[in-house]
Amino acid sequence: MQPTREEQRELLRKLAPGTPLRQALDRIVQFGRGALIVLAPREEAERLIAAGFELNAPFTPEALAELAKMDRAVVLDPELRTILYANAHLVPDPKIPSRETGTRHRVAEQVAKELFCPVIAVSEERRRVTLYFGDWRYELPDPQALLERVGQALSILERYRRDLREMLRDLGRLELERRVLPIHVASVLHRFLSLFRLEEEINRMLLELGELGDLSARHLSALIHGIREEFLLFLRDYARDPHRSPEELGEALLSLEDKEIGNFEKLLSILGLDELDPDQPLAARGYRILSKIPRLPPTVVERLVEEGGSIDQIARLSRRQLTRIKGIAETRARAIQYGLARVREGYTFSLEGF
């Protein structure tokens, strides 16, 4: 059984550089020693302890590093407040399969599976730290190497963001002419989801970096600012299921497996567009474009969509027809027409952060 993503993130958070547990592990590696550390409640760990001594001492990085010099395991409570046992001889079920060849790592994997708890193994020869939690195995990377990976991923994310902006600009012109096809919607959705998937991966790496990743975290925040709001507006424009909100549709799309986000039919089915003729133009409601027009309140946007039905129809409304809509006077009508004309000419509005 695999731990949930949140359980994985919580464990990585405890092991980020600068945390007490990571300080202890860094000391152990620096000493050139191996270690086996179990994070489990007392009653669970005692099921597998055949020998050792009960300690019940406060957890500190220095104490853990010293106790790890012994050959056997150290047991900590899951909250990392107390060192429960030291020099513990663990006897997991030998029938539990393990891919590891070394004794320490094999025991670590078997204990993690039997108790479904985090177990940390430090290799004396390779000076590497490996995490086990149920069937999940993860080797902690070197922080500097991880920082380089984050930098590379941020560069890719910046390109994704630039590509998405260009796709949305082109989509805006097609929307005003009602020339959007299902393939256009699926392509934009795929780019959104690829970007969010990469953001999730970067966040996981930043979690492992702890305070070392603060600068990269600020860079990431700047790159994704405004994109999630744009995603929800896009869904609001095209979703055909009246019983699901844009937020619910977004969750359904974000929960897809990696291989599924490249399946355009799957993406369109979530929006209720999979049964349509692939050559049939789609009408966008217009929330995304109208939200970019300065000083146009959401209530007025709603009335515009109700009146016109789609952005191409709204664009055909005369100034007189626009002023008949509640909340739209002459000045606002001119701003709407000017804004839509700019979209038609291929200009993009200045959405903050995107």
C-alpha cells in the first residue's frame, strides 16, 4: 500500500534541510556511519522489537546522531518529540518481499510495509538516505542537485506559461468569430494541465529543499500568479454540464493520471464536449475575455453573457444595445467594444501576473 501524497509531503517536510531530523541525518552521513530509524507509535514498534533498550528521551539531532552509531535501529515517535528505543533489534515478517540486498535496507523496507510507517535507512558506504513508507521508496537527493533540477523545471514552466498565453490570445480571436473547434479546447486544456502538473512537481522539490528553496518558491509564485483563475474562467466558458461548477470540473481534471492528460477525448468528456462533431464550432460564453475589460464588474459580465449567450454574439451588439443592459452606460459600452476589438486584432489584456 502506498502512502497518500499528503503523507509523502508531510514526511518530506520533516526531512527538509534545516529541520531537526535532517540535521541528525546530515550528522550521521558526515560521520560516515549507517543508520536505521523508525517513525512509529510505541505500541506498533514494540510488535517487532526483539531486543534493545527503552529510552524515552527527548529527541534532539545530537542525541539521534549519537544513538545511530549503534548497529541496530532507533525508534522515534511520529511527532518527533521522543526517542522511544535505541539499539532495537527489529524482526519483521521474513515473508514480506523486499527488493533490497543489504540487511539494513531490507529490514527497513520490510518494517515500513508491515507497520505502514516511515522508516529511514542511511547507507554507510554510499552515504545516501533512503525513505520507506509502505510500498513507497524514495532516495533523498543532494540539495544542490535538487536546486539545479528546480531551476531547470522553472525554465520549462516559464516556457509553458508563454506558450499558454499565446494559445489563449489566438483562442480569443477564434472565439469572437465562433471558429473554435473541440481540438482547440482540448489543446488549451492540455497545456493548462501540463503546467499545473509541473507546478506540483516543483512544489514537491521545494518541500524537500525547505529554506534553501525560498528564492525559487518566490519565482514559482510569480510564474503561476493568475493562471488558476484563468483556468476556471476557461472552464466556465466551455463546460456543458450544468450540475458541476468550474471548481468541481477543475478538480476532476487535476486528478487525472499523467497519461490521461494527453487523451484529448478524456479531457473533452469531462467538459461534456466529447459527443460533439469535431468539426462543429463551439460558442464560448465569454467570461474569460470579458473579465479582462477594465472596470467591468462581475455582475455586469453575468448580464452580458445572459443577454448575448456567447462572446461572438456579445461582440455583435451595437453600442445602443449594450447601453440597454443594466449597469452599462455609454462610457462602459465604448470600453467593451474597444476591448473586444483589441482581442480581435490579436492583442492581449494585461492580466496581473499572467
